[in-house]
Amino acid sequence: MEIKRFHVGKRLSEMAVHNGTIYLAGMVPEVGGDIKAQTADVLAQIDRLLAEAGSDKSRILMAQIYITDLANFAGMNEVWDAWVVEGNTPPRATVVAQLARPEWLLEIVVTAAQH
């Protein structure tokens, strides 16, 4: 089975597809702002990558969310809840963690199925 990599860089690929499964790298915000703005930005990146691989958010198999401060949990969930597809909410884990850059408030890793 072929492995197809997307947006390949020196250190990582943004996405890999193998045997109908899509693996995204940890997606971090490309904008500043509060947790809601950063969450919306990351979810938009996920939407774009999944579309590029022939899928969408209704096909997410698992999401792992890393937030830097538990005080941001409610705000992140507000944006997440408005974004996920009702009836297709994926299994999810949320962990408080220190991220590689202090300006990042969250990072999201997604695995999804292709259509």
C-alpha cells in the first residue's frame, strides 16, 4: 500500500494518507488571539486538509487536543461544539500540556477516514 504525504517539510509532513486513513500532524494556530480565535483557526486548517485528502470532519475517527491552560477548556469546547457534525462527534482526548511555542494555546491531532 502506498503512503501519500502532503505538504512535506524538512521536519514533518502536514498529513499522510495510507489505506484510506488520514493522519494529520499536530495542527497549531496560525493566528494570535484568545482560545476561541485559535481554536477556530486550527479547525479551519483541519477542514482544508481533510478536503484535500478527500474527506471531511464527519469522517474523523479520533481527535487529540492539547491545551496549555484548563481555564481555556470551556472556550475551546464552545468553538469545537459549533464545528463538529452532530451525530458524528469523534472519540476525543483533551490534555493540558506545555506546547513548543508560548503563544500557542492549543494543538489538535486528528485521524480520519477517506470517503
